[in-house]
Amino acid sequence: MTWMPLAPVAVLSKLSGFTWAHLPPAPLDSPAKVSQPSAALPVARMHSRLIARLDAEGIPLRVYAGMEIAFHKRLADRLQAGSVLPLGLSAHFLIEPDFHGSQEDLLHAVRSLLDQGHRVIIAHVERITAFQRNYDPLLRLARQGLEIQVNSGSLLDHFDQRCRKTALELLANGCVHYLASDAHGARRRTPPSPEERQRLADLINPETLVRLWRTNPARLLDPSPESIHHPPVDNGL
């Protein structure tokens, strides 16, 4: 297994001004592996070790467990079996699409999961080639209850201009629920610095930024499905 180094990310999160964080490990080497029946157990163990280390170092950061689940055709079976973890204390599952190729299987699976009453978040949709070309299917699913996460790095020009353009358009369409750091380590893909957070504040109006960065993620600590605030069509860019 290849987990991102969560302890340095946690320390940087605290230094960046955060007091709590959802730190799901990055997906395993392949979608098949992250959907295996035993996938939830090592994540729970890693979370316990991370909490113990933070406590031992005297770092006052609350970290909540969860998984970023690489999409796999058998994903619904794993959710039904309880072998993958939702985020925090919620019933929300964070799904990572394949970066390339058609997303028809993903969209069909998400639609089916929503129909079954599951709560689904799709991760960093603005980085997915198919959604850069056409994100209309996401808009339709958002009206049915899908929740969408974009990366702060996409708005900070950490990726290419297609990512930034798609992220801004999704924000303007009012279908973004979460702005995530998607931090991967202490040297690369780090949590946003105070300066970068100010850049985000200059780009997005304060009320919207607080909702996407703090209010909605905090509500993932509330298990009730009504806890997430669905933004209006105008996100106030």
C-alpha cells in the first residue's frame, strides 16, 4: 500500500491555521485495490496511529478518518458490505474518478447510489478530462443530490488552465459544495499557506469561501444528511 504521509500534512495543516481536518489517505495503487473488502481496516488503524502521534507531539489538531475511494465497478457492493469508510461522522462517501476516459460508468454508478439513498461526493472533478469537456452531467446529478468537491490548487494555478477554468465555471454554476486542499505531503501538494488562502479570499467572495472551506466540511461531522448546505445557483464569484 502507498499512503500519503499524513503526519507531515497534519503538522502543515496546523501551521497553516487549521484546527481540524479531514485527512483521508490517497487512494491505493489501483481502483481494484481500494475497493477490496479489507480496505477499511488499515485506514482505521492508520488513523489511530496518527492521532497517537499528534497527541505525543503535543499538536492540537483534530483529525477525522475517512477514505478517498477510487472508483471501481464493484464499488456499490463494497459500500453495501461496509468495507469502505465514509468521511468523518457522516454517511458521505468521497469517490475519486479515473482521470482519463469516459465517465459513463461512474455517472451511472453515482446515479444508482443516489437513487438508493447514499450520499456521494465526487472528488476534484475539475481535473477530470471528460468533465473539462462537458460537466453538464454533473450539474444534472447535483440537482439530484450529488455533492462536488474541487481542489484549492486548481484555483491557485497549481495545475493547468483547463483545471482552473472548469473549477471557476462550476463555482459560477453553483454546484460546488467543498473546496479541499487535496494535500499529499510536506514538500509537494502541501496545504494552502496563509498567503494562498488570502488569494482564494480575493478570488471567491468571503461568504462562499467560508461555506465551501469550513461550514460544509464541518457538517460532515454531523451524521444527518440534511446537514450539508446546498449552494444557490449564483455562488457569488
